[in-house]
Amino acid sequence: MAYSPALDISTVGDSFEEAKDRFDQAVKLFFEEIIEAGTIDQVLSDLGWQRINKKYQPPVVVANQTQNFCFPTPIN
């Protein structure tokens, strides 16, 4: 699984390389769409980005944690 909290984009693959390739494609499509729609400032601002000196600065991740969980599954 690949995930970017700065863009709120995630994807999966059967291998590391497949997940990476899919993630690269998702990021490219994300930026193509918001640029084409003319909403780049609004979308990135909503995601916590700041525009400083004509450059976008991503939000700073202050913590990173993985949580494991279990859930019951029906037995047939």
C-alpha cells in the first residue's frame, strides 16, 4: 500500500513496484485534474498546503503511527 497524507491519495498493488507505479499514476492524474479544473490553490489549501513565495509547501507530518486491528469474520 502507498499513501500520502499530504495529498490524501492511496493505492495498492500486488508488489512494492506495482503499488509505487500505481501511486505515481494517481499523483500525476490528481495534479492534472486540479490544474485543468483551475482548483489547485483551493484543493491544496484544503489539504493544509501553504503557498509561500510562489511555491507550494506541504503540511508537516508531526507523527506517524500504524494501528493493527482485528474484526470478526463470519464462518460459513
